[in-house]
Amino acid sequence: MTLLDTESFDDRSILPPPPDGAEAILHDREYRVRAFRLSADRIVLQGAVRDQKPPGLYLRDDPDPLTVHHMKLSVEVAFPSLEIESVTTHFESHPHDECPQITGRYDGLIGLSIARGFTKKVAALFGGPRGCTHVTALLYAMAPVAMQCFWSMKAASAVLDGRDNPMFDADSDERDDMWRSIVNTCHIWDENGPEVAAREAGAPHGIPVFLRGRLAELGRMSEQ
């Protein structure tokens, strides 16, 4: 297995089971976003949104699902500034002949930084009749992935260089700086909350819950 093994991800459904009494599936919307490292100072975000109707709902006796929307977006981003340098938009499936005419509008993303305030900028540039509602919604889903790449880029650099993952270094200066960039992004990182107070007081970061669980599964608790 390598860091480019795209087949290794868990592909089981992440949805809850159908509700009791459900009579039919009416619609299935799927978002998928993946980020790639190109170099130490460059990442690519690839995203797609797909809307499907179940077999037989629109066309009687049709054995296959019917795809009504399928839009793809690829965004090259400078790192760590997260400034967008290139954009590719493609409509795989769409309801109107004119739908793909809007793809060039998304070149207006070039020069923007995927950081705080990005969603407001996207809404101003592409909201309503200024864009495609599905591509714009996809952008909202893709932006947080760019933020998730900060630690992943550091981890990838460590793996590719044969070094230890800095996530496990409680005294890492990189870890100390990283949390400051996500203050007020969610309830955990409320500037007046206990987590930020602990960081300000110099408390050790500890190992995230998802890593602790995985280490336990692998029988490697000693690495904590």
C-alpha cells in the first residue's frame, strides 16, 4: 500500500438505515471530495456531486438508477496560503443543454484563498443566477477539506521523508501553531472554551480520539 492507493478507502454507506415505514427512495445525493499533494507547496482538491433517482422511479422497468446531475470540480491550491491557482469544471450529466455554459464562470475562483470568509465570497460570486447551484454547493463541501490538509501535508511530508509523524509529538512547535488557525471554527475551538484555554495554558495536546481507537485496534497503544 502507498499514499496513492485510491482503492483502500472504506466504501460502505455512511448513512443511517432507512427509517421504519419508508415506502420508496426518492433521491440520492452524493458528495465526494479528495485532496492530493502535488509537492510541498501545492495541493489539488477534486470534488464531485451526483444526484440519482432510483431504478424505475422515472422510467418504468428501467433497471438502473438515473443520474440527473453529475458535476466535477478540480482546484489547484498553493500551500500553505491556500490561494487558488487554477480551476477545472466539468458537467458529466445535467438537465438542460445550456447548463455547461456556466462552467467558465468558476474561473473567477482563481486568486481567492480558501480560508475564513471563503463561503461568503463564493456566495457573492456564484450564488443564485450567477452560478450553478450544484457546483456552488460542492464548493462549500470542498473548502473545509483544504483546511483538513494542513496536518495531512505535514504527515505526508514525514512519511515520504521517512520521519516520524509530527501528530505524535506532543511538544511539536507545528502542533502549537496549528490550533491557532482554527479558533472559533466550531464549538470545540470556541475562543472562550476549555480547549482553547488549555492550549493557551500550555497543556499537552494528546492523541486525537480517532487515532487512539485505531492504535487500540492495531495493538499499538504503546505509541501514544
